[in-house]
Amino acid sequence: MTTGRATRGFGLFGSPVPGHSLVHRAPLWVKFGFVLLVGVSTFVVRDWRVSAAVCGVVLLVHLASGLGLRRLMRSLAPLLPILVVLTGFQWWSHDLPFAARLVLGILAAYVAAGILTATTPVDQLLDGIVWAARPARRWVDPETVALTISIMLRSIPWIAGAFGDVRESAKARGLERSPRAVILPAVIHTVAYARRTGDALAARGLGDPR
């Protein structure tokens, strides 16, 4: 099955959206700091109400960037079922406040990372990653780190698009409620995509031990 939509941009993690908002014009280090702060809050905060406030701030930043609610909802569509399942499991294994804190933290970090990629040109983003990784060049190659991030940014919309295509195919056959008809083909396509990516890197001599 071809995943035509999987090869196109997807939501917040698709192609950068040109704009002149304050978020677009903000220095890269400010955006990185914002994403880092939101991500750290997921582990540090112990009150679900604070997590809800952080999530609200992230949504306000999204609106201020002019990315639009439609793009946000398209990005969240494949994530929402996972968050629902995660909420139920954490509620059952812990309690509702713990589940709310965890899920709101994940949601905030996801949207914050999406804002970064949607408002920053890819070359500028990768240059910033190389610069940030230079202090650790004794242990890691900054260019390899940037390549890894680049592959990740390409993989997220591809996997999300593949999942959407599989779901539409299952719906056309009346199997949209069957986890096996949706999850298994999506996993198979994701593994195949990972293998193709690995083969392409190996063909270029990347990823081999020095």
C-alpha cells in the first residue's frame, strides 16, 4: 500500500510555515529554551493544575504564532487515541490527578516541539543543533546529531501519515474498529520505512563504527 499522504507535511511537524509573528522572529535559543522548559516541567511538576496551566500557555503561544487550530488538530489526531488509553491506564494504576498531570505534560511538550519545527526553517534548526552539540563533540559528532534529528523530523509526519492511510483503508472495509486491521499494518509500514532509512544511511557509509 502506498502512503501518499505520509510523504507530505503533517500538522505541526510538517514543512515549516512562513510567517512574521513574534514566535517566528524569536531567536532559536529562545525557542529551544521554551521547549526545554516545557519538557522539564513534565517531570518536575507534581500538580496537575500547574501542568494544565503550562499546557494553556503552550496553546496560547501556538495561537500567537498564527499556525491555526486546524493545523494543531491535524497534528493531534493520531496522538489523541494514545493519550486516551494512557489516561485510562494511569488512572487505573495510580489516580486521576496523576494521569492528568502526565498526559497534559506530554501534550504540552508535543505541541511545544511542534511550534519549534513549524516556525523555524530546517537549515536554521539543524545549524542550531550542531552548534548546541559542539561542547559534547568529544563524545558525539555534532553533524551526526543533526542528521539524527533531521531523520526524526522526517519520520514523525511519515509515520503519522501512514497511520492515517491505514485507518482510512480499514474504514473503507468496515474495519475501523478493529485494532488488528489498523495497528498491525501501520507497524509493518513503520518497520519497513525504518529499514529503508537504515539501508540508505548504510549505503552512504553513515552509522558504521569508525
